[in-house]
Amino acid sequence: MTARDVATRRPQASEVDTREQLLIAVNDLIIERGLIDVSFSDIAQRSGVNSALIKYYFGNKAGLLMALLERAILPSLKQMEILLKLPDSPQDKLRKHIMGIVNTYHRYPYVNRLMHYLLAEGGDKYKTRITEELVKPGARGQEIILQEGVEKGVFRPVNPMLFYYHVIGACDHFSHGRFSLKHAFGVHSITDDLKREYVAYLCDSILNGILRKE
Amino acid sequence: MTARDVATRRPQASEVDTREQLLIAVNDLIIERGLIDVSFSDIAQRSGVNSALIKYYFGNKAGLLMALLERAILPSLKQMEILLKLPDSPQDKLRKHIMGIVNTYHRYPYVNRLMHYLLAEGGDKYKTRITEELVKPGARGQEIILQEGVEKGVFRPVNPMLFYYHVIGACDHFSHGRFSLKHAFGVHSITDDLKREYVAYLCDSILNGILRKE
């Protein structure tokens, strides 16, 4: 490795680090507060990065929140692409898909609020990106699994759009509802066991709900 | 009716009107914006009631939002009480219950965001009121219907807490997701027909999901 390699590589690595460091700070603040309402000065204080740099990397708050949203969702869309190519049965694909969404929302319980916020406030640029990059590929993947199940005679035909809202809402609300979980049910944190129990319950319930009856 | 009756009644009637007028203004602003972030001056401008009166009626913003939340949820809890006393089968009770929640969220799509906001930010007073008055009675009603179904041999036993998050999430997300509905699915408004289609789909799916298999 020459001195020149080091000189040209280091700034890139540190840019990646600073960007990721900022996103981790926003992620943590949003999860702690349970609200997506965080200011540049909160983020600067938490990350130790000054707010001029936040502007440099993300332009404005919407740009920062969009990057946070992509960071949370893109990996699970990548998983969906892989899942669709597996030789598994449609039932198993659906189970893996539901487990994947529950896990994503468990890790990033703010995802739907953030998406909703950007769709309402972020302007047309973000609307198109969210729709084309994040919502449609997920919905399309579900539709392919449902269609495959119908063709193989295991699922009854259902409207994929209605199915989408049912599944996403159910997966999301469990993690998002952690405040009511605590107060109404005395559950202070969603342990891995409880998450697994929810996944098992939800997979059984949703699959029973669409299986073609003998 | 004496002059005294009129003199003592009128202020009460007008108080009710002003209070309701303020709640309608907040309701409309939140629905239009898709966000619960409204200021006293926005409300004053929309309602034509000055902001000193908002403080007089509700104390502070949390008090106002709590009143809005109760206005949205209490009627459906009243319906739940009536439903539990009907001679209907557990399946029919569950269908009516699901239809009731979808209708409530369709009319007040902000309910869960508002509850979440008050649980996160409203302080202990609101936590207790929301938990005891709004969340627990609804969850308890569901549990009674599920239990009745298990006793009559029509439902398989499921964890009522997991069922609660499944049903509430699915009912809520459809109305809350109206922005993504528009962009990702080209559905510009949730018509009564589409709402009925969702209720029918969801009732079938959730009931099939918990029916005891023959």
C-alpha cells in the first residue's frame, strides 16, 4: 500500500463513518423518544458531529430522514429478492417474509411513522423515491408469493393490496405499540422469545387465513 | 321555561359548542395534514376561537389532544359493551368488532399516533387514563369474545395480547396508510366500497386464522 493509497482512501472511509455515525445517532434518539421529532442540535450533541456537517452530508432534515429510512428498509428488500428465488413452498416463503418484516420493525420501530412523515411533508422528490424504491418492491414481492400459492392450489385468491395493509399493519403495530404493551399488558420490553411467539402466532394466523380449504 | 332557565342554560350550551368546535378544528387539521403536529394558533385560526379559550377549556395541548382521543374512542368502547351482551355467535361478535374498529380508524385515522404521542409525551396522568379508560377495556372485550369462542369450541386458543396487536395494527394501517395507498396503489381515497371490501377480507382472514379446524 503506497502513501498515496492511504491519502486517497482515508477521507472516504471517514466520510462513511461520519455519515453512519449521524444515522446511528438519529436512530437512537428516535427510538428512545418514541417520536421522530429530533432537531439538528439534538443530533449534533448526540453524535459529536457539528450541524454544518449534517447539512453537508444530507442537505436538510428530510434528506437525513430519507437516508435513515433507506438504511432500515433496503436490506429487507434485498432479502425479499433472494427469498423469491428460493425453491421453498409459497407457505414457507410467506412465513420467512413475515418473520423478516417483524424483525425489521422490531429493530426500527419508527419506519412507518418516518415513511408517513416523508410522504406527507417531504415533497414530490421523496414521494417518488419512497413509492418506487421502498413500497412497490415490497408489495410486488408479496403479490408474487400470493400468486404462486394460488397457482399451486394452496392459497385462496385474495386482493394483494388488502393483504399488504393487513400484514404490514400487524407486523408494525407490535413494535410500534411498545408503549401500550408496557402500560396495558405489563410487558416492559419485547424479548426475543416474545418476538418469536408473535412471529409464530402471526404466521399461523395469516396462513390459516388464506389457505385454500380442503 | 323561565328567564332564569334560559340564563342558566345558555352558557352551558355555548360552552359545549365551543369545546366541540375546537375539537372539530383540531380533528380536521390533523386529518388534512396527516400529522398530529398542530399549534394553538393554527387551531385558533381554523376555529375562530381565541387561544386563551383553548387554554381555558383544555389546560394545555396534551389536555386538548386527550379530549380528542376520548372523543374518537369512547363511543366504540360503548358499542363493545353492547356487543358483548348480544346473543350473537362469537364469530359474529368478532366480525362486528372488526368492522367497528375499521370504521373508527377510518373516521379518525390519527387515533394510534395520538395515543402513542400522549403515552410518550403526556406524562403519568395521561398514561393512566389512556391505559385504564381506552386500551384495557378494548383489549378485555376482545379477550371475552375469544374466550367465548374457545369455550364453544369454534376458536382455537390464541394469546389475546398477540391477537390484540394483530387486529389493531391491521385495522389501523389501512386508514393510516392512505398516503402510501395513493402513491403505491393509485387509490386516491378510501371509498365506502373499498372500506367494506377491506372489512370483508379482514374478517374472513382473521376468522379463518383462529377457527378450530374440523
